[in-house]
Amino acid sequence: MSKDSALTNLELNPSDANVMVRLVGELNENLKFIEKTFNVTIFQNGNNLKIQGSEKDVNLSASALKRLYEAAGKGIEITKETLHLCIQNSHSDDEGKEIVIKTPRKSIIPRGENQKSYINKILDFEINFGIGPAGTGKTYLAVATAVDALLNEKVDRIILIRPAVEAGEKLGFLPGDLSQKVDPYLRPLYDALYEMLGIEKTENFLNRGIVEIAPLAYMRGRTLNNSFIIVDESQNTTKEQMKMVLTRMGFGSHLVINGDLTQIDLPKNIKSGLSHAIEVIEGTEDIGITNFSSVDVVRHPLVKRIIDAYKYFEDKIGK
């Protein structure tokens, strides 16, 4: 072992053999992936893991393995996403109380500092903004928190809203009325609900008006009391539409506004309502703002690199 090399020992005590099977993966693929990621060598002897490499890399890989072991012990399937999240969170020193959002179909655990902060702000403040790139969990976590609030009778209904503007699409060329035209763009919201509530319960709530998924245009003239309101893709609202959204909230309601300021699909001469709102409310008390970055992306690791590459290019050309 070289002078700069460190060696650490992880003695694991799984409740059953399947925990170790889930941890190491088929043909030790999870251990091999961690070895490659952190440039370490992992030796397995039953429930004992020895990690060799530089001190920093050994500590990071040990942290990732502990998180992976914890997930395996809870019966969580160790997918590539789970593996990436454990590796990503190994860079965090946060050992605080774990946040778990329980829904009928699954338990959802926010990953990393920003996601935890985002959830805490949603719980603490009635109006929240989540700003950052796709894949950071903004909408998914907001929907999970809304489902939890509904099932615990903290609100009477969930209202999910998206503006009827999308990249390069002209709604006038699509068949049907406005609701039918924008329905395909609301699919990510349906998907999140189906995953958390199941199809049958989601459809039941939709039919009874307990959950409403609608284009932004349907909000005009309404006051939304005792509701959990989520506005998705809010970078595509105009200033007037954003003001309208912010003034719809009634008593006993929570409002979460999510968007990505790098993905504005409005005409060049129209300022984003999200961008304008952040300028207007800056310094206002009791409003939560969470800024996500590529570090928080929980999709494939290449997505993070692509986001960084685009940001670098756009900064370079002065967009």
C-alpha cells in the first residue's frame, strides 16, 4: 500500500442475506461502479467490505456505500438512479433528521441539501418558488408534499397548473378545445400522481374535483381556498399571468411555483413572469425561494453534464 493510500473497513450486519445481495448488485455491478466512480478498490469478504484508495476517495466511497446499505436494508430496489443518488449525496456532510414523505404507493425521500431545504420551506411558508433545471425534483417533490397534505386533511384539494406554452408548439394547430390541446403537456403531472396514488385513486380524485389539473387560463376569476396549488413551467407565464396566479391564493392554501429560467418559450419581446416575480418579491418575508442547479439533478449523470455544457456555452455567447 502506497504512502498516500488509505484503507477502511466496513463491518455490516444485515437483517438478512438479501440486503447484501441488493447492496453489491448482480455480479458485483454496484461495487464495481463505486470503484470506478471514486477510483478505489473494494474487497468483499461476506458482510465485510474493505476500501482502499486515497483518503478522500475512501471516505466518499464509504459514505456512498453506507447510504446504499441503508437503502437496501429498507427493501428499496437499487436502481441506477438510487446508486447515482447515493454517490451524489456522499459529498454531503448532512447527517440531520431524514425527511420522508409518505404516499399510498411509495415513500419519497428528498436527496441532498437543496431538496431538503425545498421541502422544509414548503412546510414553513405558504408561498414558495423552486427555480432550476429539469431533473432536480421540483415538481415531483411538490406533488408528493401536496398528496401528503391532502391525505392528512391539511387541504381540501390539489390544483396543478401549467401555462399553455411549450417549446416550438403552436396550440392552434392541435385538435380539440383548450383543455384537450394542453392535456399532453400536463402528462408529467398525471404521471407523478399515478405513481404516488395509483391510477384508480387518481382518477377518482379527478372525477370528484379533489384533484384538478388545468391550464393556467382556467384560473382567472377564481379564489382558491384550502388548496395546495402547484404551478409548473412558470417561466412561460407572462408578468400579468404571474400576478394573476399570485393573487388567486385564498385562506388555508399553499402555493408552489416552479420553473427553469433557462427554458423560456415565450416570444423574445415578452419578459418571463417568473423572472419578473423574483425581482418584485426579493426581500419579502414569509416567501420561500429555492434555487436548484445541475448539482441537484437526479436523472442520469449525463444530464448534469449537458446542463453544465449548455450553461457554459450560453454564458460564453452572452445569452
